[in-house]
Amino acid sequence: MPGLLPPAAFIFLLTLGLFLPRATPKSTIEPCSNADSCSALVGYTLYTDLKVSEVASLFSVDPISLLLTNAIDISYSDVENHILPSQLFLKIPIPCSCVDGIRKSSSVSYKTRPSDTLSSISSAVYGALVSADQIKEANPKAELSDPSVIAVGTQLNIPLPCTCFNNTDNNLPAVYMSYVVRDVDTLAGIAARYVTTVSDLMTVNALGSAEIKDGDILAIPLSACASNFPSYAKDYGLVVPNGSYAITASHCVQCSCGPGSRNLYCTPASLAVSCSSMQCRNSNLMVGNITTQQTSGGCNVTSCSYSGFVNGSISSTLFTSLQPRCPGPQQFPALIAPPTVVPDSIYSPAPSPSELGGIPTTSPRSSVVPSSGAVLGFPPVGAPIGTGITSGSSSACSLSNHFSFPIMIMLGLIVKLVLSVSL
């Protein structure tokens, strides 16, 4: 039939298409030069049903911290063994350190299982937060010459993306979450979901346009409440995202950041553990207690506040102040029951390409500067110093970004020749 390509020409064009470069996912990184660390988050979608303890083990975090970060009620019996449903979205708390001049989390360890490959570990188990190449580079002593054959029980370090940016966003307390973009996401949708703006996301991630692609890793600033504990406290720098909780002081103290609040509020935790005294000196008040007395000149407020975990003891401080009016009752983030199904809420930020269940088959995504061929993105005009650098090629790049002009001409002539032969 006239106009149809002969089989040889069709196969040639199909083969040619296999060699055309794909756009590399972008990722926001934060250069660093000191040894300090910060509290950060990664957004993670469960690839299968998992116990709370299994998810916590994957990311080397405390199960109670994991639950409270997501405002999940920990008072339920045996809550650490509760089974969470596949495709549930969770915020995972991780420490963010400075490693080789770049912010990343280096505390996560994974023990390989039968049928594991670097590709399945990166894209399925860790939800494309890390690439197979990054896992290989982070484990030079492991036997990984063949990434498709890994000995069962091999202990691997998993470098996860994270950012600190001084735990501030526009000079206000913030915690940054590393989020893997899905094919249904838009920057405007992500901004609305996490109560920020497209402009802020573009500034933080050094984006030249609002276009994002499936597999990009964005740093999302979440409004937070910051502590002012002394630098010698074990939990110095504690920052809690708005609408969630944190556990500290060896599970003795629970801190919360209420809806729309910037004030960290800490109280004794409900867990049955042995704790040091939480009573403020020269007072009958315990940590979290507040008393008020209305007078003609205003309201006398006395509070006993948690001030850090120092040398294994709970430190508290008694504050008194005269305020224009007495404060109302403390607003706490709403707790939810341990999920058994995926709810239509922030825990499921966007439909997953593999929402029918099973292990996703997405390609591994890069979250640090590639070893070669990196295209560094620069912050938009007027962006504050310290915003992220975007690794990977621009999502808006065209074919001419990847090929020199002579090669483009040669490809054009070959295609023209094939088409003329087919006619």
C-alpha cells in the first residue's frame, strides 16, 4: 500500500528512537561545607502493604517518630505492628547531614533480600528517591559489579536526598520535604497541597519555569514550629512541621505544632517509660502547664516550658509574663487512627502511576549532581542566596540541546532517505 513504510525502514526508525536521549529528571541539591545537620523529611509512597516497624526499618527511624510525624495516634495497642496499606503516602523524618559537600541523609541502611536488584531497590523499595547509580557509588566495598545479581544479606548504605536551608523559608521556620514528582502532578497543584506558592517552589528549587516532569525531586518547604533549646541539648534544633508531632527526651516528651501556629508546645508523652522529673523549679507546674490570672492591667501568665534534653535529664524553664489578654486553650493537631486504607487526603498526594498495587516499574531517578554531564540550574532572578541547585538536564530542553548541528543534519538526511525509499 502506497505511503506505508517497509518493514526495514520501520525497524530502522524504531531502533533510532531507542538511541534518542531522554530528559534527565531534575533534583534539588544544597551545597554545604560544615558538619552540622538538621531535621528533614522525605515523601514516601508504600509499594506494598507494610508494618509500621517495617517502614521505620527501611529508613532507620523510630516507629513512634514516624507515626507522630504523620499525626497518627500512638495510643492504639501494638501500633508498631499495625499494617499500613499499599500506596499510602507518608512523611518520613530523617537527619540531613553534609556529605561530600552536598546535603543528604547517610543514616539509612538496607539489607538485601532474594531477587533484589539495584534498580528494584531504588525505584520500588525506596520509591525513586535514590537512583541505582547513587546506591552503587555509596557502597564501593560491596560486591555490585553486576547490579542485577546481589548476594542476599548484603548491607547497603542508601543515600537519600534532603535539604536544610537553615530550616527557614522566607525567614520563617520550615522543614523541607524531598518529594518525587508524579506524572499527574503540576507545580501549582503541589503548591496548593502544601500551602505554599508556585513562586516559592520555583525559588527554593531554582526552577527557570513552572514545568516539572515525572521523577523530578523537589524540595518542598513546610511551615513549622522551631525550638530554642541550648546548643548543648541533645535535641537542639528540633523543628516540627505544622500539623504534626515529634517525640523527644527518650520518649518522655511529646512536642506539637498546632494548626497555623509557629509556637512549639511540649507536654509529657503518653508512653509508659521511666522519665526524669518534669516539674519546674520553685513551682508546682509540670512541663506544658500554664496558669492565667486576669487583672485590671492585663493577664498574668505563668508557664512551665520544656527546654531540652540535657545530660539525660529533662530541662524545664518557668516563664511569667503580663499579656494584654489571657491566651485561649492550646490547639493541637488532629490525630488520626492508624490507616487501614488509603484516605483521600494529604497521605495520598496524587494518583500513582502504579496505583493498582504491586511494585512500580518506574526508572531510577537521580537526586544528586551526576558525575558527568550535569546541567546546573540557577535560581530565578531575585532568589535568596542559598537556594538549591538543580541537577539533571532541563525538562524543557529540545533535541538540539543534546546533539551538535552536524549530527542533526545527518539524522535529517537519513530520515529523508528512508522516507524516499519507502515511497
